[in-house]
Amino acid sequence: MVRIDRVVTRGGDGGETSLGDGTRVAKDAARVEAFGAVDEANAAIGLLRLHTAGADDAMLARIQNDLFDVGADLCVPGEAGARLRLTDAPGLRLEQEVAAMNAVLPPLTSFILPGGTPAAAHAHLARTLVRRAERRTVALTHGETVNPAVVRYLNRLSDHLFVLGRRLNDGAAQDVLWVPGANR
């Protein structure tokens, strides 16, 4: 169980923060950038949940918990022994959910612009923030060891949010389609 006794510690006042193993690093370190971007994506999914209900809310709640697991994985460098490490199971669940949602949607005939219903617009915003988290995490892999399941999960999640956005657009009926060169 996690217990947080103090929120204000002043430990970061000098521009450093602690990783999950206690190591002090600069707040703009690649690892901090990666799990910070995951946190941003998680917050956007929290906003998306304000526009969904029922099964979507339960699904998004699971995703938010997964993203906290992703952040926990990223905040501890190396193998970390018994520390929490993401497995492929959450990513496989996302694949199954994408397939189920996509099976009832019409085929894509154009690129989709973010928009349509408020819920779909929030799904697209969350998707772009997940893509940023994925880019930050991939950048981290160039210099440090990262659990490959984390990169796979973030990649699947952005696909998931794209398809969810289409479903939240009245089953793609309100998708906003790209019109190439429309404003030339």
C-alpha cells in the first residue's frame, strides 16, 4: 500500500526529483520527461471520462490504472528486482478492445480530423498526448534500458483512443474527414 504523508517536501526546489529507486535526477531528464508525458496522457483520459459512461468509463478507468503502472515502471531504472513492471497482458487487452470496437465501424475512407462530438475530441486529444509519451519513451530507450512492454502498450493505446474516438462520434457518423487541399 502506498502512503503519502506529505505533498510539499521542497525536495524539488533545486530542479531535481527522485526516481522510484531514490536516485536524484534533473527534472528535465529523459526518464522524467517520459513518465511526465505519461502523466499528461492520463490526465487527458480523466477529462475524456467526463464525457463517457458505462462500459467506456470502466474501460478508461482500467487504462488510467495501466498508465499509472506504466509510470511506475518508467520511474525505476534497470531491472529493479521486485518492482512493478508492465507485462504484455494490458496491451493485448487493448488489441482485443480495438478489434471489437473497429468491427462495428465503417471502413476508413479518409484521414480523420480531431473533432466531432465532445467525447471524440477528448479521445483525440488523449491520443496525441499518448503519442507524445510514446515518443519520449522511445527517446529514453536510446540511452537507457526501458521495458519494451511499455513502448508496445503506448503504441496500442494511441490506436485504441483513435478507434474509440470514431466510436464516440456516433459510430463514425460524425467523424470529421480530411479534405486534402480544401483551402488552397
